[in-house]
Amino acid sequence: MIPVLHHYLLLGALLFTCGLLTILLKRNAIGILMGVEVILNAANVNLVAFNHFSHPGVNGAPLLDGQVFAAFVIVLGGRGGGGGAGDLFELL
């Protein structure tokens, strides 16, 4: 079976739900930051999937807008997680 857009959207929704449940059920800061990272990964799946299926590109060369935005989300998410962990260790 060839995956189509709604398969990726279901995967993104599942990841988002897992991340949201992680944020709501964890009591420590590291667990909450892990939930935030899972939610950001759900957004990345959707960005790349919409880019692949919505913008096929010109002359067979794909447009990489979704991948570029996903790279920015990964960098910002890593910075946010590191900053949050640094703030937590500063309080200790």
C-alpha cells in the first residue's frame, strides 16, 4: 500500500496526542519537555507531508519549503529544551 497524505496526517495526530498526554501526565520538567518535543515532531511530520503532496516542484525538482521549516523547528526545539533544562539546573 502506498502511503498518501492522510496516512501522514494520522501519524502526526497520533504523535500530537502522545505528546499532549505526556505533558498532561508527567509531573517533572524533563518529562514535560519531552512531550513538547514530541508535539514539535508531529508538526514536522505535517510540514514535510504537506510540502511533499502540495508542492511537487518545477521540472521534477522538489520544493524544499517544508523541510526547511522542519529544520528550523528542530533547531528551535533543541534550543528550547536545552534552555529549559539549563534553567532547571540553575534552580537546583
